[in-house]
Amino acid sequence: MVKESQKIVALDQDIPVIDMSLERSRVSMQIVKACETIGFFKVVNHGVDPDVISRMEQESINFFAKPVFEKKSVGPVVNRPFGYGLKDIGLKGDIGEVEYLLLHTNPLFLSQLSSGYDSTKFGSAVTCYVEAVKQLACEILDLTAEGLRLPHHTFSKLIRAVDSDSVLRLNHYPSSDQFLSGANLSDKSVSLPRVGFGEHTDPQILTVLRSNGVGGLQVAFPDGRWVSVSPDPSAFCVNVGDLLQVMTNGRFLSVRHRAVTTGHASRLSIAYFAGPSVHAKIGPLPTIVTAADQPRLYRTFTWADYKKFAYSLGLGDNRLDIFRSRVHEHDELGF
């Protein structure tokens, strides 16, 4: 259950909503401000085809309605942690009231999607959706670079790379009715919000997420507030990941967030985690460090090294502290 000290105090309060159809420089400035102050925002008029979204959502609903043995057959047999999972989150014993499907977005991986049902239909929906949200992520990152007065493709080139390590995660959070089934109805705890996916930051560069019309996503603000994000199927939620915080030398905030299960309807979310090649070197960009006239907060590392370390920790652990620069330490980023 969600701890009393972490109850939400506001609904959508101070959550930026950015209209991507507005003048480009204005959108760019709004994105930078949101990344600096919260690390989270919504985008509307984003240009993603509604048919691509609806196909992906329907295929996701169909997938989670299948028997467990069929869900386990989706995707390559090897290459864990990819594929279907239930409750177990990560490798350190974290659990949540969630079932999920984790897919690498590499075209070769997606081409290997297999299942006991219509894999062609499912695979087509996933491929089209991945391409659409990847383009949206790249556009947001290009706007971000422009707002920081960096070369246009500074960030987006990392996820446009042919060996980009980006992933797609489909999450299904069952309704509270399913928890109440067989529960002791005299126990008031059964009606309290339960942890669907615990408090954490995303380790990649940027996350682009959407959900159906059921709420549950909560975001931690720097002042300690937990703000519930109202569901809006027409919008995408965007949050800064650990790598973007590092590359901006702490100027952008990798936001802590979580998902809870409440109410009597199931929640479906689909998250695209934009990641670089495993061999990519990540560190504070010299231009940003120089412009801010401040020391480097983080040392340079590869995504492979950071990912290995990040997934060796618990879900809510702070991953970035060990990668902070020591006093007088200096290394160049080979961008």
C-alpha cells in the first residue's frame, strides 16, 4: 500500500501541458522550463496518428486478456528480461500489482515477435507505434537542444542510432476489484491505493508514455509534493531520464514517479524508453558546463556500465550518486 506520508496532495497541480502546434521557439522554451523545474510534462497536438494509438491500445488489451501461457510465448525465448512478466519488477525483489510486456525496439527483435495468437497483427501494431513515438521523442529532444542553444540533433542522434537501446513496455494494472476478490472485507487496507509500480526514476534519456482513461500515475515534485496526473488519452506524458540529467549537468531533473492501483477499472499504460547505444559515452556536455560556469557534477560513463549498475539496485534506489564527479576530476566527453 502507499505510505501515509506519501499521499497525493494535489491533482494535476503545476503539471505543464505543452501544445506542440504552437510556434517552435515558444514550445522549445516551455519544454526546457518543464525539464528544469519538474522533469515532467504533457504534450498535446503531438502529431501521432490516432489510428496508430488506437491499434496499439487494442492489441495491448487483447494481449493481456490472453491466458498466461500464451502471454509468456510472446517475444524471443531468450534475451530476458524481455518478454512477459507478472508482479516481479527488476532483479532485486521489487514487486508491484502489475503485469507487463517488455520489448526491445530493435527491428530484428520486433520481427521475432511470436505468440499463440495473431502475431502478425500484434507485431504490425507495435512496429508502427514504436516508429511514431520514436519520431515524437526525437522531435522533443531536438526542441530541447534548440532551447539549450545546442546543435539540433545533440540528443536525438543517440536514439536515432541503428543500435539504439530503446525499449517499449506495456503495463497492465488490474482494478482494485481483483484484489478485493477473496479478501477479508473487514480489512480496510483492501480499499487503499496499492503500489502498481513503485517509486523510481527512469535510467534512459527520455520516456514517452500514454495510458487509457484510468488514473494512477503520480509524480514527485522537488518540494516534496506527490501530484496525481489525470488521465488524458489524447496526450503523451514525457519525463526526463537519468541520462538527460547527466548530459545537462543536473540542469534537468530526472523525475521520481510511481503508479498506484485504485478504483474499479484496469489501467493500461504504454511507455517508450528512449535509450542510446550500449557503447555510447554519456557525461555532462562541455557547452552546458561552460555556459553555466560550474563544475562537472558527473563523470563520463557508457550506457552499458550505467545500465548494469542501475539494474543491480532496488527500484527506488538512487543510481546517480556513484557516478558523481570527485573534486578536481575532469574528463572529456567524446561526442
